[in-house]
Amino acid sequence: MLVRTIRKPGEAGTHKLLARYGDRLICVRYRYDPIRRKRFKTAEIIVAEEDWLPEPGAGNEAQPVQPAQPQRVGVRIAYHERELRQKSARPEVSGRSMNDYGV
């Protein structure tokens, strides 16, 4: 199944679920199954809440739930832009190490 849309509470398509779950609603996802040709509307809700104290010194510093990953993107560089092509091939620019080049 493919997730195409994630809606926050209050956005279009979430009003009925927001009325039903209130502050417990986290998000609404629209999932698509191309094989069965079906669309599914799913809700992420909070079902329990309790106090929690982290163990001291266990490396519990605040961290994002999903750490940001550097994203690689393709860039077209024209043939006549020789200097730019050479700079983009350098390991520190391309994100590769010298081992990736067999050196």
C-alpha cells in the first residue's frame, strides 16, 4: 500500500475523526492499494498516556523521533561546465569516500 497523503487534525478530510477522537487524534493517512483498487483512511490516535521518567545518564537527551537523513538528489550539469563537473566529482562534494572510487 502506498501512503499518498498525511493530514493533521483540522485539515480537509479529518473533521469527522477530529470530532470523534478530539485531542487524541495525531494524524490521518490516506493509503492506496493499486492491486485491489482501494483507498483506505487510517487514523493515528493516542490510546494511553502515563508519566515517564528517563533513567539519569542513559543518553536520554531530546532527539527527533526520526533523525533527518541527508537526501541525495540528481543534478544535471551541462557538458560545457567542465569546472563544475570536476568539483561535483570530488569525494567531499559527492558524499563518497576514496574507497568508493577504488583508491
